[in-house]
Amino acid sequence: MRLFGQDDRLFGRDSECARLDDLLREARGGRSSALVLRGEAGVGKTALLRYARSTVPGALAISGVESESDFPYAGLHRLLVPLLSERDRLPAAQRAALDVACGLADGPPPEEFLVSLAALTLLAATPRLCVVDDAHWLDPESARAMAFVARRLHAEGVVLLFAHRPVTDDPTLFAGVQVLDVAGLGRDAAMALLSDVVTGDLDLTLAEQIAVTTGGNPLALTDLGRELTSDQLRGASPLPEPVPIGSRLEAHYSARVRTYPEATRTWLVLAAAGAGGRVEQLLTAARLLGTGPEDAAPAEADRLVSGLPPVDFRHPLVRSAIYGDAGPAQRRAVHDALATATTEPADVDRRAWHLAAAAVAPDETVAAELERSADRAGARGGHTARAGFLSRAAELTPDSTARAGRRVQAAGAAMVAGAPARALLLLDDTDESRLTRPQRGDALLTRANASVNAGVPHGLRDAAAMCLAAARAFGADRDRARVAVIQAIQHATTAEHLGSVTDPEIAVAARPLAGDDPADLDGLLLAGYAAFITDGFAGGVPPLRRAIAAIADPALPDETLLTRFILGINFCNMVWDDPTKHFLIQRAEAAARRTGALHSLDIVHFIGAMTGAFLGRLNDADRHDAAGQRVRRAIGITAEQEQVWRHPELVSWRNPAGLRETLPHALGVFEMLHLGGMHAVTRLSLAVLDNAVGDYAAARDGLLGIVDLGRPLRYAWALPDLVEAAVRSGDRQTAERACADLDLAARAGGTPRALGLLDRSRALLSGPGEAEDLYLAAIDRLDDTLSHGDLARARLLYGEWLRRRRRRRDARDQLTTALEMFEEVRADAFAARAGQELGALGESVRPAGPVADDTILTPQEAAVAILARAGETNAEIAAQLFLSANTVDYHLRKVFRKLGVTSRRQLRDVLPD
């Protein structure tokens, strides 16, 4: 048992210390790790951090400070201060973002993940220990940045330790980071600590009772050991009830402080309220209140505080107890004095916060100052702080109209900060009758987006309707009305048939806002949508193409591209424009990486995986899916939170065990969440699988629930599957109607893929004299497209037709090629169908053999290898994959070993394009 003495309170922490020793030893060997020490107040987390620091000289160490929790990036700035002189090594975008976040330069609000990447690059440059105590008091931006760093460490020799009390509103903050739950001491260790603290006699039976009653909490044991009377320690008098542990410790400290002289209490409240401020400000405020450090003697004697300013509270609970027990009038007086003493320009936000805390009634002057602080916080990327400043400003606003407007602004800031539930609460507290029409529009847009993101029942169903109401509220403000209608289109595209608004209703709202100026992107998007919904393929394709050309303009700013990207992809789907869709995905991926917009990057990879699956480019789909998983781990979404049906359109090609049971369950979930788009994609995926395995009637029935025969629109690209399913199930009438719709859509689109699929579908309906020419035309057209899957399926259908015509050699050639194409992308369901056809020709088809595990690259290694093959440096790869350069080097060495190469140049020979 480790007995470090009463000041360290590390009695009985052998296993915890051994865990820390292991991490630090592994770091000396080049491995990085992060660990959250989680436990209740007083359990000894700080002592464990102190132990770790004692073994590694020069560690970076900070503690979260509650009074700084409203100031964006305050904690991260303090942690990085010793490293800021090295920020010249950062990529330009990361350097600019970090400088703005830390207040070192002016600039546009930085993307949070660019700031996080900059912190990762600086912290991972050299092996080191980083310690963050009281992480629950970090400002949200710093906490998220540090959690991001913790998740991306790998092979830098860095150890990042957090002490965290589970009191934050975000239980997922440290998702993906190892957690060590620090519990109370065992009986023997607790009794040993108590014996060490007590100076007189101690009854062992009583000591055991105290150990059990306190749950082994070291802080409670230490306090009790020093405070119990000799009679209590000998068992002659009863113990206090209830024993002060956990939350009762705070009440215990409050009762102690109430016994001090008034000057002492005033000094302690002032020190608690001014924590994190400048020493001279604290002393000036003390003089205004008639107190000073000399009045701290009683608290110092009780070991609650120590040191001249800045005052060191024995434990955060002591500070919390002192401030919480002070009366409202005393707190206001203290904050008023601190506001008076806070005069430095750099502390203007702190002064505003003190003025707000000192206010006894609504005060427009203070509210306006808070609003200016909100603007400064937003300019630094501190959207959580901006929401907090605006919310408090609203509370202090005397005018009811201005108060309502500030609440709407606060809700918008909360939404940008990723706090949709808070945004909804702010809107619920807003008197809508006091809002102007534009403010009502802002409130409706925020409510629509917050309802969707917070998972409010029917939130997605009604989101488009709220956006249309917002557009009406904006009235003559054409630009804002356009934004509202575009958001309505985006929500309606997600909800589709499960939404409360139809496409024609949105088209009516879009048409008067549309435009035809090539430089007017939003006008062109609205024009294309309205024309397609109203006029179908006959009149809608040309406006759609103009909108696609505008969004594919290389000069389009990254931010605009990322906000309109999904609409561009949907428009490309409508007109069968796969090359432009592929270009948009590549460009959006580069833009999201360049700007550090990880949530946007996750969406890009999601759409990239879906696009790859629809085209049968399953290796591309796998790459996007793996990259998306890496992004989600960086954001903090763990593997346990992933949906097994995230990409039904991908897994349906492979038909893994249990898929038939999983996908119907997914349909129920999508219906409940009003995710009509994913509901339709899942039904389409099941139909593709049914076609692959020969259950054509089921495929036909499923597809008839998706397409609208006689009016082909959004799902025209599902018509080729419906033609095949209907023909093979003997429903020629449905097949002919579907083919007629496909003819209209494909000729309007006019792309090689559209026309190739039309030829393939017509071949299925044609007699022997025409079918072969149509199959060959389909193969010829599809061979010049991105659609690997459609080409392979055309060869499969042609091979099946040839076999039934008893042209065995020709059939064998087509079916063998189809099988190879399916196996190349592991399209197991269709590969099995091609294999059965070859088997009917007497061919022996062997399943593809397994690849040796020691030659398989992990998704991370593959991503590193591809970029290294293209000539990217380690630093450039690190910036793209959200890793450190050392981690890239670690993965690259493993790639070299697995592939048997020794240089990047050799990667070009062993890795395919």
C-alpha cells in the first residue's frame, strides 16, 4: 500500500498509480495516451495528477476555473501559453484560427476544429505530459478542443490527463477517451489515512465506522480527522449526522465559513468571485469593500485557503461553498467592486460579466455591454459564450421588444454552438408577440433547425413548414426569404414523403424568389427546383443544369459550397450528371478539410459513400465510409453510437448475414424519425438485393412504393431496377410503363449512363431481333461512365440472355467478366448470381480466397498510404487526416513493412490508382 502522507491523500492508490506509471512508461517508448480520472469531489483526483507530475518534470498543467467558463478558449490558451512561440510551424489556416481564438489577432470567427488541430500539432510536436485538473470547469470550446486532441493522439509520446467531476451538461464530452473511475478508498486504506490525520487516540471500531460512512472519501476523512473532538474520536460522543461527504461537503464548508468575522467572509467571497482575474483588481476591489488578505487568517488556520492573491482554495468545493452561501446583496456588492476595479481594455468582457452579476434590476447600459461582449466572443469562435452573454443581456433588458429580440439572437448562437435544446428553451421563453417580422423569421428558422437536431418529436416532419413560415415573415427581405426556402427544400429532401409539406407547396414559395443571373446562385437553385417540381423532366432539366453549373463554379467560396453542396448533389441525381457529382464531392471534401469543418466533412463522406454504392463503386464507398468513421471518432461519436444501417445501399450489395432482419427494423426507425429520404433509400436497397437474389416479385412490389409511375421525378433512377424486376416477375405492363417513364427521364438527362440504362431496360422488353443490339449499346455507353455496377449488371443480364439463347461461349465471356467486376468490389450478392449462371454452363467458380492478415492495410494506414503515394508530406497528411505528424510517420512505417517497400516512390508501384 502506498502511504504518501496526509497532504497527498494517496493512501491505497496502488492500482491507480500503477495505471499512471504504465501510461508514462509507454510514452517514453513513443506511444501516446489520454485518460480521464473521473470521480466525486474530494476523492483524490488532484492528488493522482500531482503524483503523475512528480514523475515527469516540465509538465504542462492547468486547472479549470469556474469564473472563466464563459470565456471562449480561455483554458486552451492557458495550456498553450508555453508553446505559442512555436506556432510558426503550424499550417497557415491552423495558425490563423488559433491566433484569433486566443485573442492574438483579428480575423473571421475560427472553425472550432481548426483550432483543435492547431492545438494537436503544437502539443504533439514533442513528448510531454499535459495535466488538466477540474476539467468540468473548462469553457466549452476549450473542453471540446482538448477532447479532440485526446482522441487523435497515437504515437507522439504524449500523455494527456484530465480530472473530471461528472457535473457537466454534456456527458459525451470525453466520448472515445479512456476513463478511470476513481472511487473512495478501501477500508484499510481509509483507516490508515484517518490514523495518519488524527493526532490523539483513535478508537479502531470508530475508525472503521467512519471509513464506511464516508465511503472512503479522502477529503471527508481528512476533514473529519482534524475536526472531531477527542471524545468523538474515542467513541465517547456521537459523530455528526449526516457525515459530510459528496454534496454535503459543500454544506459542511459553508457552515464553517459562517462562523468567521464579517471581514473574513467578505474577503473570501471576493476571492471566490474574482478567481481568474488580475491580482491588482482583486486588491483594489478589497479596498473598496474594506477588507484585504490580512482578514483571511481564520480560513487559513482551518486550511480552507492559502497564499496571498491569487488565493488558493483548498478544493473547488470550498470556493463553491463560499460563493454559494453568500447572500445576494453581498454577492452583488462584491461584483460591483470587481467591476469598478476592472479597467484594463483586455478585461472588458470580465468587467461586463461583473456588472451583470452586480445588477439589481434590468439595466440597458449593462445589457448593451453584454451584447458587445457577445459579439467579441462570437468573433473568436466562442458561440457558447455568445449565447450566454446574450441570454444574460436579455434578462437585464428593460424593454420587452428588445428583450425578445436578444433572446432570439441567443437562441441562434446556441444553435451554432451545437446546443439545440438550449436554443429551444430560449425560444420557449420568448414573447413572440413582441418580435418584429424579421425576428419572427429568425426565430422560426432557429426553431426548425433546433427541433431537427434535438430530436424533437415531429421536428423533421414540420421543419420545412416552419422554414416556409419564416420566408413569409421575412416579407420584402428577399435574401433572407431565399435562405429560408432553401432550408425548407433541404429539410423536405430529408423528410420526403414523411414530411408535412409537399414539394409543390415549396415550389410555389420558391418560384417568385427565383432568378436567372449566372452569378446569383440561390436564385438559380430556387429556379431549378421550382421548374423541375412543376414541369418535370420536360421543362425542368435546363434550369437544373444552370444551377449545377453555378454550384460547380471553381470560384465559389468554400463556405457557400458547403452550405449548398447537398442541393447540388440532389440536382445532379435528377439529371443523371455523375461526373459533376463526383467533382462536387471531391471539391466539398477538400473545402471541408481546408476549413476544418468536420461536421460538413462527415456529411460529404456520407454522401460520397452513398454515391459510390449507387454507382456500384463499392471500393470508393468503403473509402468514404472509413473516412467518415475517422471523422466521427474525432468529433466524439463512438463506435457504439453508430447505426448498423447507416449505409443500407452499400451493405445490400453484399448481403451479409442478418441483413434481412436488420433493414426492416431500420425502416421502422426511419419512419419514426420522419427520415423519409433514408426510408426510401432503404426500400430501394432491399429491392436491389431482391433483384440480386432473384426475388423479383418482392423487388417489384418494393419499388412500386417508391416511384410514381406516369410522373417520373426524384426517383427516376430507380426505374431500371423496376423494369428488371417487373419483367422477371412476369408483370410486363408495369415494366412497359416504367420503361416509358425512363425513356422520358433518360432522354431529358441525355448522359451516357442514363441512355445506357435505357438501352439495358429496353433490351429486357425486346424480342430476340432487337435485344442483342440494345445490350451491346448499353454496355458500350456504360463503359464510358463512372457506374461500375450498372456496367457489370448489363454484362450479367446480357450473359443470362445469351445462355438462354444457348450461345454458351459468348455467355461465358460476359458472365465471367461480370463476375470479375462484382468480385473486384466485393458485390457478393450479384457475384453469387453470376456464379450460378456460370455454374449452369458447367463452369467451376471458386470463391475468392482470403488475404493474409499481415498484408491488409487498416483504413487509417490505407488513407496515409494513398496520400503519401500522391506526394504529400507527413505534415500535409496530418492536416488532412486530423492526426499529428508523428502518428502519420508511425502508420507509414507500418505500411512500408506490410507492403515490403522502403520509400514513398515505391508506393506508386504497389498501390493501384
